[in-house]
Amino acid sequence: MSAMAIDVIVGLQRGDEGKGRFVDMLAKEYDIVARFNGGNNAGHTVVLTSGKVLKLHLMPSGITYPHIVNIIGNGTLVNPVKLVEEIADIESKGIEVSQKNLKLSSGSHLILPHHIFEDEIREIGEGRQGSTKSGIAQVSAFKAMRTGARTEMIKNDPKKLYDLILDGLMAQKPLREAVGLKNIDEEAIAHEYIKNAQLLRGFITDTVFYLNQELRKKKPPRILAEGAQAFLLDIDHGMYPFTTSSSTTSGGVCTGLGASPSFIGRIMGVSKAVQSHVGGGPFVTEVTDKKELAKLHGDKNTIDAEYGATTGRIRRLGYLDLPQIRRSQMVNGTNNMILSKLDWVPRFGPKVPICVAYKRKGRVLKISPDSAYKLEQSTPLYEYLPTWKEDIQNVRKFSDLPKNAQNYIKFIENHTEVPISMIGVGPNRDQFIVR
């Protein structure tokens, strides 16, 4: 058995750190890229060599390289209609998607139409949580209650799957009417769902078996496990209840792909210099000044503007939060860090605040607390670093960065005790520094 064939990349903050972009850059060194959690509620934006922008929601970021096998693991939540749309968009950019380079786990769970409507119903009422209305919480609840539908049904029992969808929609009709949702054609929706689902038949397989057969070869392939969303959205370790419904940490790799922990090697965590969040929940270092936010959000028409890749919603922004990153690194076992958007730091002005500790109930905390309640009770303690005026988007060596930019990176490393190996200095594929 060959150990440490799997490298992992996860988000250390609240999502939108640029994981997809860095997976896309790193992927050429790997043979397999595997997605282990989440659904189409999250998004990665990749800028292709041609300059075209590719927005991925469920597809692993390795799809842009022809030599890579992409796995959508059993820990993911699959909406066939959205996945078929995503494949069509990818192919329209001149990228091939075939049974050779895409494998969809038969053990993944299906997001059904009534899950999405149930999500919409909740978001209309007082119990709304700022959801993307993708049905993620609902399918996860059905999965936990053992009443869900797995992707294997597409191949093995499409008639039963159709009946399950139709029955779910019909039973939900009074609830939709009660909140004022418009009438739908339940049969047409069920037929359309099955029609799209059948287009995925050729991709569906036992990915756990496939992956373990590959891992146990004398010379195993190099595998990159790609996580969606980020630490504070983890169902077990995040700011509950303002979380997603799956494991977003490195621990989710084992359950979401069916791989032993003994195969995991590097664990890379991505952080962003301008911390961001879409949705509700406590945000200790949130920026509230409207003038400062206007500078930080950027032009909505640019690739790296601070708007959600999936929702299009404007992001809440905050100062870099080292206590939160320390907790994330502690749980993930991060041995390597990637920092994105270093080029945006001068937007804070001549000096940039960095949160180095929290104060809560008279105590100073170097590591953030473990619940939303405690985060709400915490206030940030800042240190201030000088920024720089130079444009760094064309810099490719750490030594060529302005001295203050170098000091900014070293400051983070000293406070987290984790090395920063890659630095994003712009949104394009080649705008990064490797140390």
C-alpha cells in the first residue's frame, strides 16, 4: 500500500478564497482531481488561457486539463439538471467532457425538485438562513433520515426515481400554495429531471472502488482532493447554524471519497487577504464603512470582484482574521498555506488592520472560539501594517515584491506558524508567486 498519494486543498475562511483558481493551477501536476463535498451551491471561477471565464459549481477544477480524471465523490450532492447544464457550458468553451475524464459516484445523493422547492419555502418564511435555494440542507436531511435517493437510481431504477419526484412534488403542493409560489406542472418537472438524469448514465460508477484500485497500484497516481466552501461553513466545526450541510474540512476527504487517512499527504489551506462571506452569521472583523467597502468590492464586471460566483450576491468583507485561521489550521492539519488577493491589500489605504487576537468576556483569545454564540460576543484586537503603492500583478518572485508586501506575508507566517507557499497577485492563471 502506497501512502500519501492524496494532496488536499481546502478553504480556511468563509468561502470564496480562490480555491478553484489554485486547484486549476496545481492540477497539471496531478492525474486525478476529486471533489469530496458540497453541491452546486458553491462556485469556483477559473480564467482559461484563452481569457474565457469558466464558472464551475459541481465539476472538479481539473476538467480544464485533458490528461486528468475528474471524480465527483460520494460525499457530494448532485442536481442532474444543473450538472448537465454545467457540462454543456464547459463543452461550449472547447473543453471535452467524456466518460474517460469524468466519473460520478453512484453513492452520491441526488437533489430532487421538491428539495429545492422546500428550500425556497423556508427562505420565504421567518426561518430563512440566507440559503442559495439549491436544496442542499433538504437533501442532507433526507440523507440523514435514510429516505434519500442516490445517483445509482438513475441507472438502476429510473421509474422509481420518477415516482419519488412526482410524489414529493404533489405532497408539497399545499405548502407551495400557502407561501404564494406559482403553480407548477409536477409531471413535466419530473419528466424533465429524468430526461437530464439519463444523460449522466455513462459517467456513473463506483468511484470508491475505482479510487482505491488506483491508490493501491505500485506506482499510484497523484491525486488532488478539492473541497467546496470553507472551514467556518463546516457542519461540525463551523459557525453553526450559519453553515452548510457537509464537512468542508480535510476530514471530509476520507468520508467523501472513501479513501483511508493513511493516503493523505499535503494539506493546503487557501486564505484571502480580503476575507469575505455570502450569507448570515457572525463576522468578527467585518468592514462596515461604506466608502471602504466600495473600494474593496471592486468593479462588478471584473473577474475578481467581490460578488458570489453562484449567487451573484455582493459579499460581506472583513479584515484578515488570524485567530480564525489558526483554528481552521488546527482542525484541518494544514501544513501549507496559499494566500490570494495580495494585490488588493493597498485598497485598505496606507495601513492595513490585521486581527491578531479576540477579546471575549475579559479574556484575550489567540484562537477563535468554537460557536456562533461566542463569535458574536467577541471583538477583534488589531495590529496595523504599512501597505505599498506598487502594482504587483506582474511580479513572479517573492524577492521582487515591495518590502512591505514581503513583511505582510512574513507577519502572517510568524503568527500562524504555517508557511505560505503560493501567493496570488492577480486573477489570471499566471498571476501568482511560488516560493
